[in-house]
Amino acid sequence: MFNNKSILITGGTGSFGKQCIKTMLQRYQPRRIVVYSRDELKQFEMAQEFNAPCMRYFIGDVRDGERLKQAMQGIDYVIHAAALKQVPAAEYNPMECIKTNIQGAQNVIAACFATDVQKVIALSTDKAANPVNLYGATKLVSDKLFVAANNTTGSQKIRFSVVRYGNVVGSRGSVVPFFNKLLADGAKELPITDPRMTRFWITLPQGVDFVLKNFQRMKGGEIFVPKIPSINIMDLAESMAAGIATKIVGIRPGEKLHEIMCPADDSHLTIEFSDHYVIRPAITFFEDNLDYSINMLGEKGAPVLEGFEYSSGKNPHFLTIDELSMMK
């Protein structure tokens, strides 16, 4: 569906953007791929690797609504990946996180309405479900903005959906590169926040594939959640350096022991498919009888039981140490 289409990725120089562009260039023949981000050095470096004729690089911040409108001229599909994501940094700089993650999200929505964009997927996070930190709270608001945007489309054909998933293996700022650097510097022990801690675990290619597939599935207003495995932090440390000592340092500001992607409070809205869940919108738009249990690919799902919760701590699928070792 991306052949001869123009796609814009906000925050496109990040880990997701690079993998997404690599995938699209390998599989499709897009008319244009627009990288929209604020760091000129990262764009310059990225342009050395991705220099296909369809590539375009726009300097701009999602806080700048007018620049977004300029960049979205002629764009068919938007992937909104730009965000301030570091949990501790958000706790110490709350308004900066709000400006990018909430006001920036609204700017993206407004720019899409002002142009001829057809479909939009915003990237979310497990931290947006029952949030306890500011980052998660801003992403929850962002999710709500993108879902509610479908209520004001009028005669426009544009549709908005959200993709929510867990920790991405090896992404910038995540625990794997952090542990790797410590080990490369000769560390004899690894810092562990809490030995009980679990997280959802997904590879970057898996995350990209899930997002691209949901452009085909979406009706508008859904939150898509993949079925992915969990990890235990102690198993991760053991997989990276067998037998290494660990030091318990305590949970950082705003951290949880376990993450949730489908809260129990949303169980009445949650539909289970073979390889993913869909949280349908709580509000009604488009058609009163819009059926989210059958997606645009014809895949069929069924409602989950009342009180169902998709938690990293209760996940039936945990990666073993050997499986984690193979994913490094």
C-alpha cells in the first residue's frame, strides 16, 4: 500500500525511523519519504546512509505547527514517532515533555487536517497505560488526542490510530546499550533497579512491521497492541554476561515494577486477535455500529473477559536466558 505514496515520519532520525525507512525502501517503491526532525547533524548522518531519490529531509520541531503544515504538503501517510521519552528527564523537565508530547501531538493532528493526509498512526508506549510517570501521562493524553481526532474529520477521509508496544531491544537510551557500555568499560557488576522487574520486549523490525501492517488494518480510532513476550531484568543481565554480579540500586523516579499495555479498566473495550489486541475507542464516531472486531484485512477478533489485563508480569510468554542471548 506504500507504493507511489508519500510518507512523513516525525522524529524520523530515531531508532524507529531508521528501521522503518530501511524496511520501506526494501519492500516498496514510495514516491517520497520525508524525515521530519529537529537535529541537523542526525539528518546529515542519516542522509549518508539513506540517499535514495525518494528521500527528503525537513528540519523542524513538532512544536512548530506551521512548519509541520509545510512539510505535510502532498503527504499521504504520517507516522508520528517524535517524543521526549526519557522517564527521569520528564520528571525533572515536565513542561518540556508536555510541549513536545502533548502540544506537539495536537500540532501534528492540526497539520494533517490542513493538508491531504489520508492515514495517521501515532506511536505510543506501555507507560501510557495506567501511567505513574509524567512521560506516560503525556503519552496517554497524546493517545486520547489522536483517537478523538477521528470525531472531527467531517467530510475528510483522514483516519487516526495508535500503536502501543513495550521496550524496544537495543533502542537508544534503553537498558541493553547501557549494559553493553558498562561491560565494554570493564564493569564487574551491573546495576539492577529491582530483581522482580519485568518488561515487554520487542525487536525494532517487529515494531516496524507491526506499525506498517496496522496501516492496512485500521478503521480509525483503534489502539493496536501486539502480543509480545516479557523479560525479567535478572535474566537479561545473565544473558549479557553469564555469572556477573549485580547491584540493586532501587527503582528510578517514575518507574514501575511491571508494565501494562491493556488495562483491566479497558477490558470492556478490548478485542483479542490472533497476534494482537485492539482497544476500541470509548467514544462513538463515523458510524454508530462500526465493528472493530473485524478489521480492514478481514481478520476477526473476539472480546476479552471482563477484568482482563495484559501485564508484563502476568504475561504467559517470558523469554528464556538463551532466547535473550540470541537477541543481543
